[in-house]
Amino acid sequence: MKLIKILIAVFFVLQISLLAQSGSSYTRLGIGDAVYSFSAYGLGIGGLGVSLSNPSYFDIVNPASWNQINKTRFSASLSYSGSFLSENSSNGFNGQFLFNGLAFAFPVSDSNGATIVMGLVPYSTVNYNASGENGDLVQATGNYQTVYQGNGGLSKFFIGTSYKLPFDLSLGVTLNYYFGNINYIATSEFINSDAANSNYNLTYSPSGLGSNIGLISPDISPLFHSGTISNFRIGFAAELLGQLRTDTILTSTTTSRTDTIVQGTIQMKIPVRFMAGLSFAINQVYCISLDVASQNWSQYSFNGVNPGDLRNATKFSAGFQYRPMQESGTTSWQQTIWRAGISYEQLQYDIDGTGINQYSVAVGFSYPLSQFNTVDLTLLYGTRGSSQSDLVLEHFIKMNIGLSLGELWFVRAKD
């Protein structure tokens, strides 16, 4: 119990860097890259896993999946993200360490599948940095360079529960509070001139409520009359957001003063995210999962206006896990859980009629630290975009390391 409490305190200190940054120029559109899973476990199976339930792991994709948690658990992850960028004849690299979020779960009733979970995780991320040299504004100023930067994103604090309904149907629901800051910065730096540099900073601070709701079916493997396939389940989930109240401020800064140009409050509308998936076990040690997620970003609006550069986003993923039978006398490596995943995403970004797509593949494992605790590692490689039509081709790598810790906190005394 002391170990979990110490780690929780450390990760709450680290939450100031929760808004993970991807280094992608495409994140300047909308509210940036969507985040589906915060854990190394979820990333390793393609990023979804809508129908998966596990007593040793939990994620934010489907709250109904918490129904098997039978011990107090803590989950958190850190990652390194690096992007190789290619545009026409220029190339670049961006890399950084990121904090992906944390969550805490404790069971209320094992027989009813009731578990309460709360956590702090990212919903979207924005990070880009681009620059270009320009000609004279007027003859006296000379050439200047404009640097465009964006950072921040949208986070959510959630609290929710799962519950088993009749016929082994599992239900889960959460209450979410969304908040964050998204900063767009343009800086003009004059070259070989005494002209004062200028900086424009536009900040959006959205906040509001939303909810996740999910279902997982009972085991339908008996319908197939197979001795090989077991634990066949289907899952559905949706994330609904209300209108987000967004404080907006635009400031101008020079070497001599800072002025507030515009300040006000508007409404941001984020579309519903739908997810579905199925999973099944083979010979009780292999698990296959197939999932899809969809979010119609063409319905996104900012102050009642659709920007016109977003489209329907769709993600397809497939995951594989090998979980060896737990037997006495085996080593830690013999008890290690191995996983792999692939995904294809039609991203929400639409650049002058050209949609941006993404492909990724991941491998990972969970190494047991003790009976209920593991350290999880996932390596992912992906590509998105194109080097044609003045677009940016991105090759990126991610290394995600997480902790999944469990302990018995509450044990009913025997009479």
C-alpha cells in the first residue's frame, strides 16, 4: 500500500506536463491529435481494446471493462516520442519525453462487477513548430523570420464505475470534466535590423462536462461449439461532450509592452466519439481483438463556425496477446505477457481537399514485478501524411513505459 501511495504522489506532481506533445504540424487544426489510450498496455494492442476486460489492467476506452478488477490498482505511464519530418527538400526531427496520465481503481463488489475508477488523462494534444523567412515589410525593416508554434491540448479528469447487469452484461459510465489550454504563437524576428521583434499569442481555455458510457456482452463462445475459442465478447462505447465554454485571449508583445487585443468567451462543440470491438481467446493463452472508432470532426464548431479543414476520423485496429498459464516454479520471463498491435487511421485533418492518414505497428510486453504488479513496455512505429502537394511526411516512434500496481486494501474480517 505504501508503494502505491508514493507513486501516486509522484505522478500527481508530474501532472503539470500532462498535455503530451506530438511534434506534428497537423495538430494546428481543430484541437490536435486525439488520444484513445493512456497506457502502455492499450498502446500495445492497437490503441483500443473496446471489449477486453482484465483483472490486472484497466484503461479509459470502455468503462464497462473495469468489471473484473478485484484489487485496488494504480496505473500510469511515461513515454518518449520522436518524429522525423520531411517536406519537399527539407527534413527535421522532434523528440521529447511525455507524461501520459494516471488512473486509480478500487473494487466495491466483486460479485456485482462494481469498481470505481478515477484519473487524469489527455483527450487531445497540440504541438508544432514551423518557421520561414520573409521579404521586406517595408524597405527600412529588412528581412524577417516568422516562427509559428502551438502547444497544449485538452485534458479530462474522470470518475466512473462499472456494474454487471443480468445475463452477464457489463455496463460502465463516467462523469468527465474537460479542461486545458491551447496556445497558438506567432513571432516575427527581424534579421539584421533594429526593428523590434513582435509576438502574438492566442490562447483558448476550454472547460466543460461530458460522459463515457460502455457495454460489454456476455461470453458468446458457447454458440460456436468450439473447444479452442473461449471468452468471445463484443463491446460498445461512446464519449459524449457538451458544449465547452472557451475563454479566449489574444495578446501582442514587443520589447516595450504587452497589449490585450481581444478577450472573450465562446462555445466549442466537439463531436461524439463511437467505438466498437470484439475479442476472443484461443486455447486460453492467446487473445485476439478487433476494434473500430469513429468521430465525425466535420461537425466540430468553434463559436458556431465550422473551420472546413476537418473530416470524419476513423480508426481500425487489431491486437494480439500471449498470456502464458500461471504455474508454480516458472521464472518471471516465463510469466511475461507479450502483445502486438496494428492500426490504420483516417485522421480528421483535411488539407486543401487532401486527407491525412496514419499507419502504425506496435509490440510490447508486461514483466511481472510481483504477483499483482507489472512494468509494461511498448514500442510503436508509425507514419502519416505525405511529402507531396506541400504536405509533411512524418515517421514517428514512441516508447511507452507504464506501471500497473495492485494491492489488497480492504479485506472483510471473518466472523
